Amino acid sequence: MTTTPPTGPAQPAPDPPGPGHLLTAGQVAALLGGDISARTVRAYWRTWGLRAYRVGKHLRWRKTDVLTWIDNHPA
């Protein structure tokens, strides 16, 4: 019988390497901080005016677009 090693808390995804790198909804949520979830990002990106790209059936965001959007929308 084989056992699987215990898993700890989920680790955040590593920071993408370059400005043109595409982010997942989870990575965008992490950049936005607070109680924002990946699900919220996927539900409200159009309402927020946050430009997204489709990669197959998935949504992706450019890191530079997200950071610019954050700078233009102070809390």
C-alpha cells in the first residue's frame, strides 16, 4: 500500500516573468488583494472594464493591463 505525503496549505502561483505574460483569474485576484476571489474576477472583469483575452476556453489577463487598471482605480 502506498501513501501520499500530506499536503500543506496551497501555495500561491509564482509571479509571472514578464510584462506580456498572461495571468489566470487566481493570479489577478491575488494582485487585487482583499477578499477578491478568482470567481469574482471571472464574473466582473467586463463590468470593471478590465481587458481580458481568451485562450481556448480560458480567460487570461496581461499583468501590465491589470497593474494599470489598479493604478487608475484607487480603493
